[in-house]
Amino acid sequence: MKVPEFIKKSSLHQFKIDKNTVEHIVDGSIVINSIELMLEILKKFPNDPELVRIYADLLLKNKMHDAAAKAYNRTAILFLDIDKMLPAIVAKISQWHIEMPSDQNVKAFLIELDSNNNKKLPIGHFLSKLTIHELKALCSLFENIRLPAKQVVKEIGDTEDHLFFIVSGRLKDSIYLTLQNQKKVFRKPTVELSENEFFGDIYPFNKEQRSQSYIETLEPTELVRIPKEKLMRICRKYPNIELGIIDLLNIRSISNQEGSPGTIRKQTRHKFSLMLELEIYPEHSPDEAIYLEGESEDISIGGMSIVIDSNKLNEPWNISSLNASASNAKIHVSVVTHTLLLKISGKVAWRRETTHNGTRALALGMQFDEMSPKIRGLLFALVNSLD
């Protein structure tokens, strides 16, 4: 059994520094309390990001804030050099907690993330799509936790109130799913979760979800967790974060269904396919509305995705000119059914040219204006009836 060794300065000359020792320091079975000893270790292993991070933590513990910030910055650089995205982000956040970053600093880090190979991963793709202010807002919610092996993280029936990102380590996820329209439970073989993966069925935000998984650490593990309540608040301000979260959880949902005949884990995206009547008020001419039709794709607590086909446009409009005019535009949407007409206002949060049903199209992200509880309840009652 490994027992923590608290190494003091007096034992410097007795301490053998080799790779085996480094492994024990990194996994926490040897704890270094001497800054001088850590410097000696780093002389031999200067480019080990785990060691540099431990050194930064030690500096911070000793209230050497400026030196700690520099060490966290170096840690982030070293992790990015070996395509370790989440550990790099955690190190950066530690640095930013000591010294508030400028927008230029955040932009530089975003560029590093964007050029990193981890952009190919779902979580890397999500983070690389965030703006400076979105990344700062999201990272401000990160809660870093370290867990030993054999630690239960989540049990069947627990309230899903956090989104978890795996920084390092491995976990096992035993998934239990109810067969659709049957009172039977299907247990999927244990899934192993590792670095850069994520878990936590927190979406849709307006529904209380219960865990369908039993998740336990297989080895010492580091996680970042984000409280659902806090995430909901920033998604109201930054709907692009919410859209990214929906896509992340949708990927997780789909992967959990693969190879499981007859099983369903409910899609996290609220599909909401209806024809909509749109009024778009361009920023450059706010009194002159553009009237057209569009089709909803999905809806969330903060906004809606809308697609406009080129064949729905009349002269002088085309996809390119509408794309340009929709920048920062105000938008009013009328949802028309057999029983009601519901009007919703908001603004265009994002837009991109795409294809839809084989034709050129414009996809718009609408961020809702603040709604009364009655209107919001009516909207989601309609969504749930169509879901």
C-alpha cells in the first residue's frame, strides 16, 4: 500500500530523483512540501507538465502568487504541446484566478486551442467555437475536484445537477436504460470513460433528470464539474454556449445507444419542426422589416435555431444578402398552430450559410428576449406536446 511521504528540506540529499519517483509524485503517493526540492526535480524533468503544475500549486500554497501564475502559464503551454487540452485549460484557469486575464490574453489562448489537435474531439470542437467572453464566462464556473480510485461519483437515481469533464484518469459507467414503452430495464455493459470525455444528463434545463448510470473511478481521477443552475444563467446571456452543450450531450446520448437494440436514451435536443413567420429588423435599418418564412430546427431555454431556404426568398433577397443583413438584427417569430398564435421576440445571435433539403439555406440562431413565466410556460408546453 502506498503511504504519502512528506518530504522536507532536510531530506534533500537523501532523495533519489528518477522516473519511478516522478510517477509517485504525480499520482499523489509522494507529497512534496519543499519548493527547493521541487526545483531540483524540475531541473531533471523540466518539461513534465504534471510536475510543473505541482510546483505551481506549491507556490500558490506558499502565497507566492506571481511565481505561481507564471508556473501555471508554463503548465498550460506544456500540456498543449502534448495535446492535453483539458489539463491545459485547468492550468490556465488557475493562472486567471491569480491574475485577471485581458481579452487579448484569452484570445491568444483561444488561438492555441484552435490550432491544437484536440479540436477534433467533441469537447475541443465545442471550446474552440466559443468567443472570448463566452470562454471566460464558462471557465468561471469550473470546479476542479480530485478523487481517489474506487470513488463513486454518481449512483442510479441521483439528481443530474452537474456537467462533468474528465481531465485525467479513468472511470467506469454502468448504464441502465428503460426499454421504450416497456417496464423493463436494460443494463448495458460497462463503458469506460477517460480523459476529454464528459458525462451528466443536465439537459433540457427545465426538466429534472435522474441518473441512469452508476459511475465509479477506476484510478485517481481529476474532474471539472459545472453546476447546472450556474450554467443555465450564463446560457441565457450566451446562447452559443447552450447550443454547444446540447451538441455535446447529444453526442454522449448517441454513443450510449450504439449497440443497444431496443434501447432509448432521450435525445437532449428538443426537436421543434414547425413553419414560422419571421420579421427581421436589420441593424442598419431597424424600421424596415424583412418578412419571410422559415423552419424551426430545435429550441432551448435561451433560444431557437431557424433555417431559411433560398426558395423561400423573393427579390431582392438571396442567402448572402440576408446573411449580411441579419447580423445583430432584431427578430420576431410567430408560431402558428391550429389553436394559437404565439409571438416571440429576440435577436440574431449567430448565423451561417448551409444547405437544407438539397438547397442553399441560411441557419439563424435566435436568442430570446426575456419572457414572462406565462409565455415561457406556454412555449415549452407547445414544445413538449410536439416532442
